[in-house]
Amino acid sequence: MTTSGMSDHKLDAGIIPTLLKKEGILTDEQLAYAIRVHTKLTTPQTMLDSLLELGLVTQEQLQATLRKHQLNIRLGDLLVELGYLRASDLQQALAIQKDSQGQKRLGEVLVDGGFIEERKLLETLSYQLGYPLINPDFVRIDKALQAQIPLNICKQISALPLYRSGEQVVVTFADPLDQRSREVVRTHIPNFLPAICSKISLKEAFAALDHAGQTVATDDNTIIGMINLLFEEAIEEGASDIHIEPLKDRLRVRFRRDGVMGHHKEFPKEIAPQLITRIKVLAKADIAEKRRHQDGRILFVSRKHGLNLDMRVSFFITIYGEKVVLRLLNNKGTLLDIKEIGMAPRMLEHFIYDAIEVPTGVMIVTGPTGSGKTTTLYSCVNYLNNINTSIITAEDPVEYVIEGIGQCSINPKIGVTFEETLRHIVRQDPDVIVLGEIRDQFSAETAIQAALTGHKVLTTFHTEDSIGGLIRLMNMQIEAFLISSTVVCIVAQRLLRRVCPDCAEPYTPTPLDLSRLGVLTTDLAGAEFKHGRGCKNCRFSGYRGRLAIFELLVMNEMVKNAILEHKSSYEIRKISVETSGMVTLMEDGIVKGARGLVSMQEIITDLPRLGKPRSLHELRRILGVSR
């Protein structure tokens, strides 16, 4: 059987291609051709992927075949052929199941053993076999069907009849491929339609039915407990955002972890009004207003984790009700030392001595939303913070609290606007001024003027790269000579997900990878790229945590002259690379990827490609990085 991730390509096509041939969808010649192509691939993939890419089989034909022959396909074989499980993992799981002496189903072993995520398993079965994925909490269970299958039998076979759909009864299974469970259901309900649900949701449904079908009363205390638990779970899982989204039939909760959205849990639609009203109370928003968007802020005291969680809350009106997004702001104690932000040794040395420690001028940290600009900015502030330095800030809002500096949080509701705050800042006799963000021409001019009067200004900007920051300042009608005489440094950055160290495996860049990077194999000599297979510790994503990628432009005379001469961004970038020792975002990403810290996929998809990267050997020399 051919599997994803295996180094050798066996000529055995597998169970599913054989069934496709049996159904007349594939001919012997087509299958032989697909096997020949598959064996020559440099990138491992499943035989089914090859058949689909070659256009020999459609997704609809594959699903129809799987549904027709579902009882002839074992769960493990199906997952291996679809590429969601390795053959070696299946053998290990089968051995564990054998040791349990039949006490555990294979699906249960695979999930409990960390071989595959339960939701991924269920979604795969739902998609490939055409079974609906139904959570019993979100449907009206027909109690009359309990007379057809007693509840104690349902518990034994992990299945539950839900409701009638025409002539059929929809029955949800924890493992719809378990033939014993299906046979038991068939003896009681001959005409049924299988559905899938998680083991946990099935247990919760049984518990609810045990209590005479009554769900737990959602009084104020219950709602408060649910929200508190949600906040605690967000802290525990390291989420940066909580999304509470009303759907047609349920309330979905997703967490953003490591910059990527992921499913967390779901609530019945009926409790949505109470849940959102409670969050509005905490955020000091108008609970009577349900037709307009609102904002608020929550300070949650976590007893479990012993910290104060500051959250910015947004209420957004959708067709199914109010969507709530909570941004978990950074707290005191999470401040990084400047040496811990992830810069390469020589880049960091350049950054400290030629930018941060320069007494006057503007230092800009640039990048898109969620790229870690504020963390870098406050690492610099923390480095400069001492008894001999006066530091004052204007932020919207204050995300880090630092002892010993004057921090102002913008609040337009009471007249503390950005413009008003900037006018008063210079009267506070500061040495260092920190502006949360350059947002318009007024704030850009204020930063430039403050630098001209002998202040050091630290701020952030939203641009693609460091050169883009210079060009955008010019587009704000700031004179070129003012930019060249005040801006001392621009740092561009991104956050890429770290390859999970617990499931990291060696990765060889494909010809397509090299082509997209614009490099040759010889340019990456000595690299040790890795990618994550997926495990319990990284929630089967292959990634755990994030790492900053930097591009540092320290202004020298050649770059300043290029600005004064209004050269193009391409020319300024070329001069910066050749004369100031600038390493681009893509190049820094390649160096970190070559150490197995970030994946090739993230480098290609998340970093701007603005020219051919230099060789890995040269980049390591410039950055002072050893293997």
C-alpha cells in the first residue's frame, strides 16, 4: 500500500484504487500509468492524490465508491490510503488495540494515542464517506426513538438515534465504520442513515438523556462559569484571540493560536443571548443595543493561572446575531529582553549600537497586523529604560505595562485623542518618545519634528518591508531631506510558526520549492530543513510557538542619498543590501529554516520575495550564524 511520508514506493495500488477499477471508473492501463507516475515523484504523496491530480478520478467518484464499499474498508487502511496516517503508526495503534483485548476500538486508540486529532478523524470520515457530522447537542432528539433502541444498548455501541428524516432515522455513531454497532442498530431500526459525532459529545448526550432529557438550566451562575472557563482555557492554550461566532444552528468558539485560527468548542444556539449579554456586562458595553457594532474592554482575574488578563472586545452584528472577538493583550511579565527577540548575533549587535543607542532620531518597526511589532518595540523601550532616561508613550491601547515610564492610553470618549496627546508629549521633557503607531500625516510629522528637536522616537508602521516604510513616509508628503536626516533605522518583521520539536522530521526542498525561492540546490548547501509530522503536543499542526523573522535597515550615507534623489524602491533596496549589510526577510527566513526552526512552506507563503536570495553560506557569514 502506498502511503504519504514513506520513502519507498510500492507497486501495490492499494484497496481504494482496486475498488475504483472494480467499479469501472479506472482501467488497468490508467492505473498502471498512475503507478508509473507515482513512483517517479520526488515529493511523497498518496496514490489517491496522484489519481486526482492526473484527472483519472473525480472527488465525487471517489466518495461514491467509498460509500458503496464502506463495509469492506477498514478504518486504519482508509486513513493510511488517504494520507492522514502513516503505515507504521497504524501498526503501532493495532498493537495497542490488540493489547487492550478488544476493549478499545481502533478510532479510540488512534485519538487517545495521539496518532490523529479526533476532529480531523471525524471530518475525514464525514467528507470521504458522505456521512453528516452532527453534534447531538444541536439537534432536537426524538425521545420516541428511545423505545426502539434502549439507552443502555446505545451506550454499549456508542450510537444514538436522533430524529426521523423522511423514511429513515438519522443515527449518530462515534465510529460509523464499526460493523458490530451498525448491525445492532439495524436489528432495531432496519432503515437508518449513519451520522458521525465525537465520543465526548455522545457521552454528554447520554448524560442529558439520563436526566429525563433535561439540559442543565442556563442560569446566571452557569453562564458566568462557562465564560470564566472559556477565558481560563484561552490562557492555558496560549490563544491571542477568542472568536465567538453565531452560526445557523450553533454558537462556535475558535481560538487563534500561533497566528492560526483553530476550532475550540461549540455551544447550543439557545444560550447565545445570555452568553453575549454577560460578556457585554463585563466589557461595559450597552446590553440593550443589538443593532450596532460596539467595543469594550475586560480585565479578567485568573485564579487558576494567577494573572490579570486584559482583553479588548469587539461586538459585530451578523445575519445570525452578534459575533464577539476578544483580543488577549500582553501583560506585565511577558516583556522580552532585546537579546531574546530572535535576531541573529551580528544583526542584533548592529541594531543595538547603530540604532537603539543612538541618542536622537526616529526608529520604526514595521510589518502587518500580528507580526509582533509591539513586542519588538517594547523590548527596545525596556532596554532604554533606566533612572537617567525620561520615557513617555502614546498608545491605543497600552498593551505592555512597564514600571518607570509614563504611559498614556488613548481614549477619544473623554477627549484624550491621539492628536491632543501628541501636542502635550513634547512638553513633558522626554528623552524618548514612544508612539504606538504612525497612522497618518499628522503623527508622521510629529515624529519627525520631535526627532529634529533632539528626541529619540520609537514607533510602528504598517508596510510590507523596510524599504516600503521609507516609500510610505514619502507618500505622506514628508520631505525627503527630513526623512534622510531623522530616520536612523527601520526594522521589518514577520512571525512564522516554529516547527514542533517533538515531531520534527528532516525535509528535502523540492524542485518547486527551489524554483519559488529562486535558488539552486548548491545555494542551500549545509541546510537542515525540517517539517512537523503532527502530534498531540502541537495539536497535530506540526507547529508549536512562533519565531520572529527580521529585516534590518540602518541608514547610511548611500541610502540617505538614494532617498534624497527619489530613487525607486528597487534601487534603494539594492543599495541597502550592497552597502548597509541588510539581510532581507526572505534571507533571514532561509537561515532560520536551514536550522530546522521554521518550515519551508511558511518561508515561501509568508515572506515577501523581492529578489534572488544570496547563498546560505554567505548569509550565515553576514549574520554571524553557525550551523
